[in-house]
Amino acid sequence: MRARAGRTLDSARCGAVKYLIPVSDASSGLIAPSPAPLVTGPDGRPRSSGVAYVEGWPVDLGTSAVMKSIRKGGGSWRSVTVFSEIASTNTVGVALAQAGCPSGVILVTDLQTSGRGRLDRAWEAPAGTSAMFSVVLHPDGPDHEWGVLPLLAGVAVCEAIEFVTGVRASLKWPNDVVIRDEDAPSGRGGKVGGLLAERDAGSGAIVLGVGLNVDLAEEDLPVPGATSLTLAGVPRPRRAKLVGRALSRIEHWFTAWDAVGTDAEALDRLLVAYRERCISLGAPLTVARPGAEDLVGVGASVGPRGELVVDADGEQVEVVVGDVTHAAVP
Ligand code: BT5
């Protein structure tokens, strides 16, 4: 099913997933789905997942497949739109939030032409290879510890990978989704995904973006140290299933986080699930910090603001923004 023209966000009904209504590109005036080519690798071979396109829409990530998968996961999402191509689901999500978009609007895409990571970095993946989506969320509670939400969303993505593929996924602080070599059936682990959370101060909305490398071949990887589910040894992972399950778990963790507000003890309890998956804890590491010297030490804990505490020669140093490099995982 293609996104239908003429629906507006206001006319999309709130409620259970069975009422999911595609929000058309016309409603936002920002984006227009365009046909994507049949996907082949640089060597001309078709992608191993056999992604095919019907009228420009990838069949394993078409609107009906994604909606079916989201419905299966339950939840109270408002709308879902699947694009064959978009600049960045987060950029458009933030623009929609600024324009008054309600909570629960989901944007999924096959390809991003200006995908973004944290700190203005790029997120790159060829068409037909990735599960990439953003969701606009409005918290209900008055005060929140914002730094914790992206960490919990990382847990949600790991849970989805595990549920769909049976392969254990972990997190490198703050929210790189990684598969350790020892957990990958092929032994080829690395960074398999990432999360980008952005807050629109005006509306209070959070736009949570997820990029997951599903079927990138070795030559598609944008950086050394990256991997994909197929490279890790997962046979034919289905993108729509991954998106649906991830959204279901994101709703679970978002609801729990929203209920907790700034209660440090309750946040601490939520973070148990993050700490269990965080490979930066107990690991020798180097943290590159914007505007500060690199910090060398051992990951000691993750605090109730989402900060990483590093034991640097006996001194406990808190890091709120930074990039971690481990000896074992780049
Ligand atoms: C992230 O940033 O890891 C967050 C990535 C979020 C992407 C999603 S896709 C849907 C939504 N819409 C967007 O525009 N973004 C979100 P960060 O920790 O800053 O990592 C970025 C770095 O990862 C880059 O500088 C590269 O080194 C590397 N990188 C880029 N593309 C990659 C890929 N496909 N797989 C693994 N690493 C990649």
C-alpha cells in the first residue's frame, strides 16, 4: 500500500495500532517518496536478502509489511509512513514536531540521502540494506531526565534484534548497538546500529531515530568496525519485523521512563537493563570528549542522568557527551 495523498496529521486518528493511517507526503509538504532502483551491490550482485521493488517500494519494507509488524507488536502508535527515500527521518521528524505533530508518528525509510549521527556526523547506508526509522514522542510527565531515554531506547533495539534473530546485541556507551565477535554466529561483530535522540524545545517532543545495518555487504560498510546482521551471520533478517519489534520495545521503555520523571532511584532501577548490556562497563577505554582532553580509564558506572563514570587512575570522572573507544571494539 502506498502512502495516500490528502490525509493531514490532524485527520489521523489517535488510538490503537489497528487505526494506523499513513500520513501522506502531501500532508507535511516536506517530502516526496521517489522510486528507488533495484538494489545491486557495487559488484553488480543482488543483495543477499533479495530486496525487490514494486513501483519504487521495497517489498520487505513496504507500508503493509511494516504496519502488519507494528500491529503485531501492539502499542498505541498514531501513524506510519514508509518512504523509499528521504533526506533524514530525524530531520523530517524534528520539522514535523516543530509544526505541531502529535505523539506516535512514525517515519520509516529504505534510504537516507542526508542521514545523521550524533554531533553532526553522517549515517550512511545503501538502499535496500537497512532498517531506519524515527518516531515523534511527547512525554506526559512534567520533568524528565532526558539523557536516560536514548540509553533505554538502545536497550529496546537490542531486545528487538534478539527477538527477531536470536543473536545477542550489546551497547557501547552511550548508544552504539554492537554485536560482539563472540556473539556473532559468523564471528564478524562490530557496530550494527546507532540511535539519535533530538528534542524540540518548543513543543517538548523527542524525535528518536534508529539506524540498523541489516544487509550491508563488507564493501558497503562506511567505516571499519561496522557490521551488519548478515555479516554477523544472521540468515535473511527481515527489516519490517525488526522495525515492528523495536517500536514495541521502544514504547515499553518510553512509557516506563515517562512515568519515572526525575526520581533517581526509579531511574536507577530502569538503568539496570542498560548496564547489563553495556560493554563499556568494566572495560579499559578511551573517551574522546568535545572541547576536552581524551580520557583514559575503565568504565565504572552509568549514572541516573545517563552519564558514564570513568575510573581514571582512581579518580571518578563523569562524561555526559563523548565517544568511547574500547581496545576490543572500535
Ligand atoms: C549514531 O551516531 O550512531 C546514530 C545514528 C542514527 C541513525 C538514524 S537512521 C534514522 C534516523 N535518521 C537519521 O538521520 N539518523 C537516525 P554516532 O554515534 O555519531 O555515529 C556516527 C558514526 O558512525 C559516523 O561518524 C561513522 O563513523 C559511523 N557510521 C556511519 N554510518 C554507519 C553505519 N551504517 N554503520 C555503522 N557505523 C556507521
